[in-house]
Amino acid sequence: MSQIAEKQTPDAPGSAKDPAARVILAGLSQSRKTLPCFLFYDIRGSELFEEITRLPEYYPTRTEAAIIEAAAKDIALHTPPGSVLVEFGSGSSRKTEILLSALPSLSAYVPIDVSRSALDEASSRLAVRFPSLRVLPTLGDFAEPLSLPQALSKRPRLGFFPGSTIGNFAPADACDLLSHMAENLGPSGRLVIGVDLRKDLSILLPAYNDAAGVTADFNLNILVRLNREMGADFNVDDFAHRAVFNREESRIEMHLVSLKAQSVELLGHSFAFAEGESIHTENSYKYSIPLFKELARRAGWFPREVWTDPKSLFSLHELTIAH
């Protein structure tokens, strides 16, 4: 689970001609039904995710924030004055404030996110806390080419990709994304990225199956959104959240399970569900530190440093393009 994942669209799907709608229809037409992760992050979904990050079972957010606090001075030491901080999938930008406090000589901060409301809220908050910082919110897909204002285009760039969002991508796609980020950050670019680590299932599974049911609401909100924005007729009460660990793929999988045999209409298409059949909504791959370093190298990055917590639950990596 993460603040943003996979291929994104800044606009809500509305008709079968929309690229997002085509992805949704294609996913539901497969023998193993899927829905894209970008559907999580409407206004309600973003609120639910923020609530998830505060749950006692959900270790990644607080663990990563503590690691960033410990690593911030070292990261700042290697960041030239006048650099641009580019955050991919910025969400609320809460953890970013830790870095911004350690980097007072930045020329600009560029948060990129699919959620306009998240960008607006974060920009307003940061303007109060860092009044001299130039904030350039960018709505859209962080895998696409990034254009900066001419005055900033030649500045050194530090990328920031927290939250273990990289885990939402299959390894081959993660490698491609890291390569795109290298292109966006330029020949002197650096990237600070959060990566969730493999761990005991007694810790891992509750993080995606919290006792309060917030993650279940987050997952089911996809169906609420499809009903509202695409005229679907999902009966949300006829589906249940399920999160399981796929040991062979080393990933958490989130599913929406049909509780009975039923049929759902969406944009003129009918989709039949057997009892127990699921819609696969998200993956969250878990890495070892050596495995992630190897992935980064394949994408053209050189690992410079890695930080982790005392229990080795989570890791923060600094990657450089120039060796």
C-alpha cells in the first residue's frame, strides 16, 4: 500500500473512451480480474490512506519517518546549494518536511502527485512553514518526462520517493520506473527512496489487515468510486477485503472477494463473479537490501548509502547516477 501506484491518471474516469476506463474494463475482463491502483486515490481514498498511516499495525510510515530523521544530515551534506527537490507521488508531503528542514538552501520543491487536493493542501501548509521555499506542485504521472521552469532546468536535482511505493510495481516495471526517474533527474541526479523489507508475517499481515478495518474501507472505496464516477452498480456489501502474502513473489496482494455469485454492470459491460472470486487491486513487493541494490543497478543507478531501523523493518536508500 502506498500513496500512489502504477500508471496514473489525474482525471476521474467517465466514459469507455477514457484511457483509464479502458484499463478498468480490460482488467475486469481478464480471467483473473484486476483493477488499477490509481483508483484508490480519490478524496475519500486519500483520507483513508492518511488514516492508515497512523494505525498501530501500519509500521512503514512511522518507521520510515524515523529513518529519514536520522539520515537527513547525511543527505543534506551531499546536496549542493540551489538544488531542486523532486518528490514522486508526494501525497501529503508530511515526511518531506523532515528533508526540507535539513535542506534550507534548496531553490525549489517540486511535488508530483495524481491528487489535486493533496497537492493543494500540502502546498498551503508548506507555504506557512517554509515561506521562502519555492513550491511548484505538478499534477500528473511521475513516470512521464518532467519539465522544470527554465531558471531551474540546470539545477542539481534530488529525487525523493518515500513510502515504499516502488513495491507496488512488479520488479521489471520497477526497474523501468527507476530508469525514467534517472532521466527526469538528469546526469548529476540523486534519488532517496524508501523500500519495505522482508519480515515475519506476524508483523507484515496485520499492516494490511488492521483490526479497525480502515484498510478494508480503503480497498472497498474503489467500488464506491466506480459506482459514483462510472455508473457501475457494485453492491459494496457483497465484497470483502482480503490481503495475503504471496511467498513465491515476495509480495502482499490485496483483493476484493465476491461473497456470492453475482453480476455487475459498468459502462455497458456486464461482469459475472462466482462466489469467492476476487478482484486483484494491489501488490506490495518486499525486498532484501541486496536485492533492491541489484534492481537499482540494473536501472542505471549506483547505491551510495542505505539506512534502516534497529529491527530492519524498512530501508531508505540513496542512489546516484554518477558513480
